[in-house]
Amino acid sequence: MLKGKDLLSIHELSRDEVEEILSLAQELKEKQKAGIPHRLLEGKSLGMIFEKSSTRTRVSFEVGMYQLGGQVLFLSSRDLQLGRGEPIKDTARVLSRYLDGIMIRTYGHERIEELAEWADVPVINALSDLLHPCQALTDLLTIREYKGKNLTGLKMAYVGDGNNMTHSLMYAAAKVGMNFVAATPEGYEPNAEVVANAKADAAETGATVSITHNPMEAAAGADVIVTDTWASMGQEAEHDARTAVFRPYQVNWELVAESGNARCIVMHCLPAYRGEEIAEDVFEEFADVIFDEAENRLHVQKAIMALTMGN
């Protein structure tokens, strides 16, 4: 279903396509653990454009492509004429002549959309200021491993900044029928257009999407509580001001207890700032979940590459 397609937003995927990604990711994970070769992209090349640095994204895409039998080219803004003002549409058309796929991690989402518009090969959004679909799909796989394959009717609570993770998680939850509540401080709510799109997606799966300023209200009855850093990359200058605003939104034992659910799990896409968005003891209690989540980036991104770039 996804052959030759871009992956820019979960909102643009069908429920069946989300399922296809998660199912293949689970299969590839099992093969990798068993030492069974799965060189589905033999002879293929992926270009990785990094305008924002990352640990997990670079390593997981590079290792994943290697395990699939392909090769990667790491392209920083210093390596590309993009950094010297070449139009994105020209870069897209040139790279399409050399590569079988392009992954990009950048700031403005419009840069990814323009790249995809002009490229003739699949473009994968590895993060923009608006969306982080690879991470949200990874979170769905991780939740399935802990909660079972059918996620319909489960509740996901997101507590913190209304950022790219909030946006992609609400899309992901809506696509699989999970009820989603985000709790953010006033003035830090998620993008209104994204919320409207997610509510439309949720209506098709019988799920709900809601926004509150009360973290305890969000946590009540939750099966999964998710948080993220209070100051994303590029917002470092706002750190101290944000810390004061977000302090009541820390994921601590009081918040987790509000779920009233002994099987509630806590997730974090990393890097985590202990003592800020998540308490140290809560992080360590759910470290197995969080590092399974980190590992699953590898398996989900392998599935995305295999499905979009494969023969």
C-alpha cells in the first residue's frame, strides 16, 4: 500500500497503512532477534538530511538500512548546497536522480512538504517542528507490546508541551481507536488545525481527542501516560521560563496514581530531563518500557523504509 509513497504525517495514512507498518515492524523485530536475514532493500540508497541533530534518529536509520541490505548517506546542511541557499526544489530533483529515498529531520514542516512535492522518490519525515510521525508510530508498537494488539478504547494521556510529539501522538491514537487527552499549560496548547484533523480521524474509529489544562484530569483512567521535554531543540533560551510554567505538569507518582490503573505505563521519547518533565523514580520504574520504546524506533523505521522504498 505504501510503495513509492511519502511518509510525512500519520494523518495522511489510512488505518490499514498504520497496521501494515506496525505488523511489518513486529515481524522485522522478531527476525532481527532470531538472527534471520531480511535484506529487503538490497542495493538501495537512503539520503539522510539532518538540519537538526539527533542521537536516536541517525543511529536507528543507519543501522536499520544496513540490516535491510542498503546503504545510507549522512547529509548535514554543511554538506548540501541547501546550506548555501540552493532551492529545496532543486535539491529534491538532484537527489532523486541518485537515491531511492530521502529522510529529513528539520525545523519548518513546510520544508519537508516542499521536498516531497519535488522529489521523485519517497520522503520520510524524521521530525519537523510540527510533527514526529516515526516516533508516534514507534510508541504505538511499544504500547501493543505491553497492552496487546487491539488498542481500541484504551486511553492515552499526554502531559506537557503541545509540541510535535503531541500532534503526532493524537494522530496515531485516533487512527487506532485510542482515546487521547493532552494536558498543557494555557498558551502552550497544540496546533488548532492538527487538533481538528485528529478529531476527524477519531470520529472514524470511534475514539475521542480532547485538550485540557488540568494534568490530573488527563491522567484519570489512563492506560498510557506520555511526556516529552518542556523545551524542544531550538527553544533552549526559553528553558527557565518554561520550567516555571510547566512545573505542575511533571509526571510524578502523584500523577501516575491519578490514573487509578495499576497497569498504567509511562513513556518518554528521550532525551529525558529527570526532575523536570519526569521524576527520576518514575523514569526508572518505567525504564524498561522507555528503552523498549527507544529500540522500537529501529524496527518501525525499517518497516517504513521497506514499505516505501521496497520493490
